[in-house]
Amino acid sequence: MLIFRNSVKMFAVALLLFTMSCTVFSQSVDSLKRQALDGDAVAQNNLAIAYSMGDGSVAPDYAQAVVWFRKAADQGNAGAQMNLGFAYHMGRGVTQDDAQAVVWYRKAADHGQAEAQRRLGLAYHMGEGVPQDGANAAFWFRKAAEQGEAVSQILLGSCYERGEGVPKNNAQAYFWMDLGVASGRLEGDSKEDATKLRDHAAAQLTKEALYATQDLARVWSESHPAQ
């Protein structure tokens, strides 16, 4: 499971960076600066992402990124709150501080930000910035999983398979893992690891139970179309 934990964390970082690049570079940095200086929280968050990534017209500058993440986060922008938490977790532009990361992840998670909910769940799962707590980990994984967040679906399924924070339940383990694998949002090693975990859960079920759980997963997917 340690290998899977590490692959999930690396996937989470890669996904965050990919999301950042898709968000920012459709708009010039000069335009973002003007809007950010006018107090636009979305522009402040996107400007911070530009500083985090560098886009050719601005060099990477984590300290400046944190300045703008904080301005947007203080206005209640959930994406900026999650990004500021990530900066604290990674020690980029600020002193590394998992407790502060949790503070900002929680603010974003309370606003329904699925990535922050997953990261808060991982903090409880790993005991980073908060005492290790399987029940709270599963609670936040579920919040994100129910929004279709694929990594959280795998993590919640893993909780059910091992009985961590929830009663052990192989059918629920397979159900959530199958949703994550079938989502199309996992790639490379993360998808391979997730598929192995799902197939291991499947091997614990009778054929009848497996078919019934697959039907439930199909119905859930049809009623929760990808955003």
C-alpha cells in the first residue's frame, strides 16, 4: 500500500500542475495583473498559478505566487485556498508547514472543492498536520469521491477493502475502485496501481456479488455524468 500511496501523491501533484497550466495560459499575464490589482479573486489565483508555473513572460516565483494565492484565498476563493494549502505542504514560497496546509485545505474543502477534500483526507490518512484518523480520512475521501474525483474513489475503495475508517466491505471496495478506474481520469502508474487494487477486490467477491456490484457502479455512473 505504501507504493500506492506514493504513486497517488505523485499523480496528485502532476494533476494539479496540469490543471494550473490549462487554467492560466489562455489569458496574458499583463491582463491577469490588471484584474488582480483591481481585486478580482479569480485573476489573483490565476496570476499566482502563472508565477508558480512560469509561462514564458514571467519567471517562476513561488514567493509572489503565495502573495497572490493568499489575496484570493482571503476573499474566499476555494481554488486559491487549496493552492495555498498545497504551497504550505510543498514548502514553495513559504516555510513548509503541514498544519497550515490543513487549515487552507479545510477552508477549500468546506466550500466543496473536491481536490482539497481529497488532500484533507490524505492528511488524515498520513497523519500530516493532523493526528492520523482513518474515520476522518474516509469521510473526506467520500466527499470528493461522490463528486467523481477519481483518486478519491480509489482511496475510499481501499479504505473499505482494509476496513480503515469504515467497516470492511469488499463489495464497496470494488464499487468505488471500479468507478475510479472507469473514469478515464487516471493515467500511467496510477491507473495500473488502481486497476490491480480493483482486481484484488473483485477476487474477494462471488461472481453473483461481482455482477451485482458492477451493475450498481454502472447505474451510479449514469446518474453522475462527468463534469
